[in-house]
Amino acid sequence: MSPQNSGELEHPSVPSIREIVDAYSNIVSHNKEHTSLGALFSAFILSTHSDPESSKDFVITENPEDVSVIDAPQDSGLSTELSQHVVKGDMSAAVQDILHSKLFEHIGIAIRPYGSSLVTRDGEQAASKELVPILSNSAIYGDFLKTLKPEDIASNDVLRKMVDALNRNLIGIIKLAFNRTMVELAAETPIDADSTSVGEDALRTYTEHETEYERLGVEDSKLKNYVKYWGQNVLPEYLKAESGQLLTPTDTQGFGPTAWHQDSGGYPGWEKSIQLVDLFASDARTEPLSQEVRTNLIQSVKVALSELSKILPKDRYDHIKNAEPNLENVLQALAGKDYDSKLLASFSPLSEHSTW
């Protein structure tokens, strides 16, 4: 997936915007029909007509490696339908390559089956791999961007989707290269040189096109932050903070620090977050980042307390009835004041298998 920056090929003529939009629309349609959960449910519906018992085996579980696992025994009707869908999807992908590879090559892009996977519990493919755009020639792609006008992007949602998909690929490369666990950060485990090289190539690729992206109004805020913290030599630490939404503004968090206390099973975020802040604060290189994280977490606690104050005690679920003293204790810890470490630990239960 590594971006190629060689510009030695002669630059071919640029296809029209309509040709590009039509071609990428076909890629999007292919992915919806053959690689997404939609394809899976289609196979499920067809299988239940011939084998009603298949529905008992239809279970999807999450996998940290961007692979969804489906329980579908090999002798079931669902398994048969899935196999047929994979064959059709792979054939469709080959057709897309035949029809459009030359066109995308002319704008410095290649379409590859690098997307997310669906597999059965037995390890069989449940759907074809998603087709995603990657940069094959950064120089040609840069020249293509220069031919575009802001209104071209504004009036063609598919064109914007293509640029966004290219940037998501860079984001994935950077995360794979620089992500570290708490243990690795604390031990200052060095990053593999090859991983660093691939990740930095992806960062440089984005910076090469950042000016054009800004002109076109398609700059990527996540990649801009990656470049910023890479320049400050704290990108692995930033990625760890980002993964827990520790730097996400309170008004744009999903299930982030402002909502952790609402988890009825107990969420490990607060104790680990404070440990991360302390770790960053112990090194002059990462101390400025620790202040950013600390400030945002303090604001998150204040928002959580404010929201709790609006709920009458009699209307609260059991697991948030005593949330205020716990959050006040977190606030003390973040402010560098005396706090109850046992209370914090009980508020932030942590699985022994966690690598957060």
C-alpha cells in the first residue's frame, strides 16, 4: 500500500472529469454490491430460502485486524451462497480492472483489493475484498490535482469520495507504522526502521499535495494533525492519545471521556489516561503534548459533571448514581492535586489483556 513517488513516466493526457467520475462510480457500486455487509445479507437472504437452518449460524463478530468473522459452517446453505458471491465479486473486480486501470493510471492512481475483509469462522472468504484507490505515481497525481477547480469537487461528490479514500489509505499506512501501546511508549521501544520509512513516505506524500488540497477545499484534518505532530517528533504519542479521543473536542466526541462514566460495565479510560498524561509529562520532548491532553481531559470532566447535574438522582441508572465523586477525584488527579488512587482504580476497571 506504500505510495510510489516516482515521476519518471511520461505524463499521459488527463481524462475528463466525467470519465473519472463514471469510472470511480463503478468502483463504488462494485464495493456496495460485492464487498460490503450488503453482499453478506444478500447471501443470507438467498440461503434461508434453500436452507432455513442457516439463520442459526449467522453471527458477525469484530476483529481488530479489520476483518469481520461470520459463523457459517462449510456444509450450510449460507456457506454455499457466500462462496458463490465471492466468485462473482472477484470476477467483477477483474472486470473493473480491465475497464478502468488505464484511466486511473493517467491520473496517478491504481485500484487495488486492499480494503476490509469478511471471512467465515472456518477461514473462508465471505465477500470479496474492497477495491480501494492508492497513489501509484505521486507526480502524475499532483499534475491531475492542478487541473481541477474547487467547483469540480463541490459539484462531484464521487470525486471527493475518491480523494478521501486516497487519504484514508495514507492514514492507515501511518497508523500501522507509528502506533504504539502504552507499554512500548513507556519502555521507549524503538520503531522499526522499515516501518518508519513507509510511514514517513506517506506523510511526505500528503505534504506534497497539501497546497492543492487546500486550494480545492479537500484538505484532511487528521492528516494535517499527523504532519504537525510528526514535525514535533511526538507522532506515536499523539496517535495513542488520539485513539482514546483524549484530544478530541468535547462537542465532537463519540463515546469519549465526556461519556466514559456512562459505561455500566466500567471503562478503563480514566486511570490509563492519567497514566498517559504522567508519562508524557516526564519527558521534555512530550511535555507540551501532556499539557494539551490534560487540558482537554479537564474540560471533558467538567462537561460530564455539567451533564450529570441536569439528571435528578432519582432518574439516574445505578451505575451513574455515584459518578460525581469519581469524576471529582479524576479532576483532582488531572490538576496534579491529591487524589484517591483506589477510588480511581475502582472507577476504571481494566482487563488484564488490555494493551491500551
